[in-house]
Amino acid sequence: MKELANFGYWFVSGKFEERWALETLLSALRLTKKTESEMAIVKRLAEICPQYPVACLSCFRLMIEGDRERWLLVGVEDDARRLLRSALDSNQPDAALPARRLVEDLIAKGHFGFRTLLAE
């Protein structure tokens, strides 16, 4: 499974077609819930979330679920907020409602900085 986790480096490299890379990352995360280069991945997901809100949100949720040590959000809070805001503001119910649930989950886990996303 470690080989699949290494796909994170490939995803952020920008060397592959964007949609394919995102779908492949999502497939890898469904199996492992872990990836390398997590901070860069969250930043990249935030960048492309306006085009692919459902897939980006799904990847981010899986990464959160796999973060047993609770270190993922350290240093990427702004990118995580940007990703979640983009999903919340999308016209896609398959992204907006799960984004709201994820924000609520993060707040319940003590990440109170995400409360502002629900107030906007």
C-alpha cells in the first residue's frame, strides 16, 4: 500500500492530465486513506476545487479520515478553508452538503477555526 501512498508526489507534480491525476488520487485514497506530500496535496486540491468540487472534497475527507495523528491540518488551515469554501459555494449539492458535514465534523474534533465557514 505504500506504493499507492506515494502517488501524492505524482499528483502534485503537474505532469499528468488534471482529471486523471485527481481520479487516481481518489482511488488510491479510497484504498489507503494516506498519501505522501499531504500539505502540497491539500494546496493543490484547493486550487482545483472550483472545477472538481466533489472529487476534491472526497479526497480531502479521506485524508482527514486517515489522519490518525491529527497533524494533517497543521500548516494547511488556509488551504483547507479555501477548499471547503469552494465546495460550499459550488452549485453542486453533492459537494456543498458533504462540505458542510465535514466542516461540522472538523469543528466537533476541536478545529474551531472552521466555524467561520458556517457563518458566511
